[in-house]
Amino acid sequence: MQVTLLLRLALFSGAAALLAVWPLLDVSAGGRAERPAPEAPPTWWQPDSNRVFAARADYTDSTGTVSVLHVGGDVQTRGHPFFSALGPNGRACVTCHQPADGMSVSVSTIKSRWRETRGSDPLFAAIDGSNCPSLPQEQAASHSLLLDRGLFRIARPWPPRTPEGAAVTPQFSIEVVHDPTGCNLDPRWGLHSAHPRVSVFRRPRPVGNLEYATRYGYIFEPKNGLPLPIDPRTGLRYSGNLLADQRARTLEEQALDALTSHLQAQASLSAPEMQKLVGFESQIYVAQSADRVGGSLSAAGAQGGPEALASGKPAELQGPGHPSWTEFDAWQHDAASTDPGQRAFRASVSRGIALFRNRTFLITDSAGLNSMNFGNPTRDSCAFCHNMARTGMDVAPGQVDLGTTNEPYADPAPELPLFKLTCASSYPPHPFLGRVIYTHDPGFALTTGRCVDIGKITIQDMRGLAARAPYFSNGSARTLRDIIEYYDRRYSIGLTEQEKQDLTNLLSVL
Amino acid sequence: MNARRAGALWILAGTFASSAWGATTEKVFVTCPVYRDTNAGRKSGCWLATDEAVGIRYDISLSRTKPQRGHEVLVEARLPSTSSASAASSAQSPCGGLTLEPVVVSVLDSLCPSFMLPAESYPGRRFRLDPRLVLGTADVPETLPPGPYPPRTWHIEFAYQSDFLQYQYSEVILDEIGRYVRASHPRRVEVTGYAVTQAREVSGHRLAEQASLAQARADMVALALERLGASEAIVKVSARENPEPLSADGELLEPSRRRVDIHLSY
């Protein structure tokens, strides 16, 4: 009886929400404005709150509903390493990987949290939730990169080190051109401190769909021609698709890195704890499941939502036999919907998919792509790099320089540190940027020490995007539309207004 | 013919390069490549290269390594026979240049103006992936070659001044060697890298590889083989300079000197 009443209320509120936004819709274009997720139902997940992590949960986001699926069923979180504050700063993994934000954390949530706690939440821990630990932590200005762009400080050792801790001889020197955060020149935390660190600022990647990030489709890494290296513990190869700079090769390495840096824990996890943590993370799937305009993303033959991800084959290469985003192919001929707005939206998504697959443009000066034997330029489509079925990641390890962090293509970002990297004459210069490179984040090069890797960032999972703005590793795209605008500008694609809207709508349903 | 004598002959061959190694006519020149933006789908653009010495514009798109706009390229190719050249004139070619095949392009460090031409009604070529270059996915159980396993040698070629294992081309060879190693358990895997350090003049450029490149190439292949199952204990790596070319049919001779030989013995 009570369940029925709740269900009716939920249906009613859903219908009411749809009616409320109806006047905002541009039905003819199949579009609608993105907007911040509505304020507040108490979705914030506190560490050690001992709640049950439901096998499936739905959360309202900027364009509809994001769903989080745990294929292992409900999880009792009491004492669970993902949900427990394991270090002294009060943070748990869940602090920055919130279910309501598609297992990342959006800037709107961060702002809300600042207001609600006056900055006292462990989310704002000085170590990386502020621009620099040496700044006065009670001031919002000291957390400006987190509050404005959703960026956490990532302190990488300099010179770089291998995952085993061995020093890597870098092919380039690094200077701080300017740093409004002060951290790279800070006597305790900076590049010239007793423990030299390069502080870059990045968005947290979602803890979801990780089977897709950790599996590999082919044993060769085409960007360097070598077979993928083998994990001696398991005999399996490293996928190369974890984290923006691939500093961790496995979920275990990622967990240890996060434990000691973000959680500031001194002790490691026991083997059973690690197994429990990685097992949990590996069973989470995240995707949009409903759109405010388009309706259910598994209606009319579509296969949106996390269930199709959970049952899909990871690391499968898209191609003529299995093109990108077949999940929504049924919407090409949607005759089921009687709602003109819904039909228009679904048609727009279908056009967006066609553009994603087939609209070719000249890809230029992008290390990781043009530096292979494809040539510079090479003509191809979005699906060339976003080639993994169901997630849009790169089946090959996806470290690519799109230009989001490197001059001259990066959007102006005076609030971020700017570094000058000079490639030594004894090594090959960067193939497109020469020997002197200005960058806000050297990316993969902070792991490998190689010039050619400067500014390369691992291609991200494209599912559940609407729940976790802003986008790109440095938060430079505030909205889904901004992503499209960046690509259009970067590669001179020449998209029309309608095409931009179609691609934005595609991103919103993934 | 020993390597030293062969190298000397090659220098004599010079820019016009009627090959010293055989009867076929090989073309070698350095130039600034031009990209023609034809649009016949993905990877359909054309690469053109004019040999300034004779004023002929060639279509070098069929090289497995494509040029980088703004960098000079070394072009090594077999010239079409006179009759086929006239039949397939530049005007009739899909890209607007005399098609070279086989052709090997090496991207040089030296910079040059970055040129791009519009399609100008040239259709370009639709991209077709050679199925021989496609490896199976990692989740497919592998098929090991059946015995017997006599000693075998493979070759992997490289672009000029490069130790980069080229996408698809190298993978297919390495994959085959890896399966052979796992099936046959050789006593020794000899990996011999070569660099062509003899200088030659091409289009006014003095071309000679660094001796260290031989070791770098061999190290890269050895690392690949170890990741494919060859125990480090049985892999023997060595480096040499200025080998004789391979003489297999269809091979370009000079590019075949920039290679690594992999020999399995029992």
C-alpha cells in the first residue's frame, strides 16, 4: 500500500517536472537547454554513513536521470573501504565519487557542499581540495579551482617515477611561468621543495564502467607499436586506460595512489579490503537512463541505461559491423512516440549519432593520433578516437593531446598554473609543438617523462556525462555544448547550429 | 657482395637511383609533402610529393607511413614502368599525381612550409583496410602454428632515422613470431638491429643514420618479443651497421636495409 502510494507520487512528480520544463523546449530543433541539476534532495553521501548502496539507484541530473547499477546487488556499506574514512582528513572514496553525480562529483554539488558546510566538509581538504595546502583554508578563494572548475590538485613527483618508484630521466625541463595558486612555487609543496612536486589540477574520473577501462581488446598498443605490458601478479596485460595520465595501471594501484594522496592515509589496505574495494568498483555501471524530453532511454527499442552496459562486451572496437552508439539505432525510425517533442528529440539524437560516426574532419597536430603513421592531417570522424563500443573510450590506450591543456589550442585559463617545458636536444622534439611547449598540464608526460607525451590526456568514458559537469580533465568545458564547441573550434569542423545541438543531445543521453 | 661494397655502389647511385641492387628502377628523393584534402570518407586524403629534380608530382599516399605536414619527407619507391606510367597519367590518378607503389615514406626532422590543396575534383581513394593487417581480438583463443619448427628468420623494417614499430605492419609480424615462440620454445631468439650509417646524397640532403639506431631498433623488438612470451634469458640482442638489402620479390631494396632480423634456433 505504502509502496503504491510512493510510486504514484513518483510518477506524478516526474510528470509535473516534465510539464514544468515544457515551455523551455525548442521542439523543432529537438533541443533543450542544459541546466544545473535541481537543488538538493539530500543525495550527498557522507563517509561512514552506513547506508545501503542500492543495487540500482536513479538520480536527477542536468538533463534527466542518471542511474547507478551495482550488479552485485545491494551493498551494506558499514566498514566498506569505499565508504569509510580511511585517513585522517575524514574523506572516503565516496566523497569525490558521489552516486548522484554519476560516481564523480559535479561542480554544482561542490558549490552546494561549500554553502551547506561553510567549507568544512572533508571534500575541501587542504591537501588537494584547495589550490594549495599553504593557503588559508577558511577562505573560498583558497578553493577557487575546486569551486569554480571542480578541480582537485594532483601532485606528481618530479622527476617522474615509475609505478615501482624508480626515477625516470625526463626528456624535458620544466619551469613555472606563472601560478596563481602559488603551489608550484611554494617552499614546502612546490617544484623546488625538498620533495619536488608538479601540481596540476584535474577533474575526478567516475568510478563506474571500469570493466571497460581495465579490459583490453587487442594486445598491441598502436601508439608505440609494442605489446601492452603484463601485470606479473595476474598475467593479464595493463589496459592503459586508467586516470588522466596513466599513473596507475590497475585498480589496485589507483586505490593505493588515492589512499595515500587524497585520503592522506598512512596505512595500506589489507588484501581482503583491497579485494572488496576493487570488486565493488568493478561491478558499478553508470549511464543516463531517462531524459527530460526524450523520455526513457530504454524505450522504443533503445538500449540506454546501465543495464546494457553491464551486459555488454568491454573493449569492443566499433566499426562497420558494430558502429558507435547502436544503443539508440531504434530511434532512427521512432514511430512509437506520440509526443512531438519527444519524437523531435529522439530524431536529434539519431542525427547526432550519424554525425559522430560519419562526419569526417581534418584531425591535426594531435600527438597520439597524428604521430602514428596515419599522417598529419588525417581525415576521420569522432568515432576514430572514441572507438570503444558503449563507452566511447579508446580501445587502444587512449592518451591523446587534444590541445585542452597545451598552448596554442587550450582555452585561456589564467587561473591555472602555466608551465614552460623545454625538450632536451638529445631527444626528439615534440612532433607538432617543437622543443619549447607551454602547458597547463603536461599530462601523460608526467608519467613517462617523454616530450611526445606532453599534454596527452587519457580519453574518458562518455557515459553518465550529464551528471558530472564540467568536462575535460581541467574542467574547461562547463557544459556538454561547450565540449562540442571546443571540438568544432579545435578541428575547424564547421558544424551548423543544428548539428551542434544534435551532438549535444547525443552526449546528454549517454 | 659485402656490405661495404654494396654501400659504395649505393652512394654512386645518387638521387635518381636506378637501384644498385638489381634491375628494378627505384626512385629516391626528399621533398616537402602536400596534403590534398579529398573527401571520400575516413582516411581518404591524398599525399603528394614533387621530385623537384625532374618536376614530376607523385602520389605517395600508398605508403604505410603517411607524411607530417610541415616536415620534409624521404620518398623511396619503385617507378612505374613507362607504359603503365603513361596509362595512369597524373590527370587520371585519384589524387593528381603519378602513383608510386610500393612506396616508403620517412618523415624527416627538417621543417618545410605546410601545404594543403583542395580536392580540385580529384576523388581520392576510399580507405580499405588490408585484412592481412588486422589482428584478432585479445579474447579469441590463439591458434599456435603446428610443428615441425625448423629455424626461421623474420624481418621488420623501419622508416629512416626511426625505431618506431609501425602500426599494423610490425604488429602482424611480431604477433606471428610470438605465436611461433610460444609454440616451439626455441633455444635462442637472436635479434639483430641494423642502421644504415653510410652517407648518401639525396636531393641535396646528406642522409646517414646514427649507429645507435641499430641498437635502439633491436631493443624495441626484443622488448616486444619479451612481452609476447620470449624469455629474456633466450633473447640475444646485437646491433650492426650497413647490411645488404633483402632480395625478396616486391621489397624495396634500400628501405630493407633499415631493419631488425629475428632468428629462432633450436
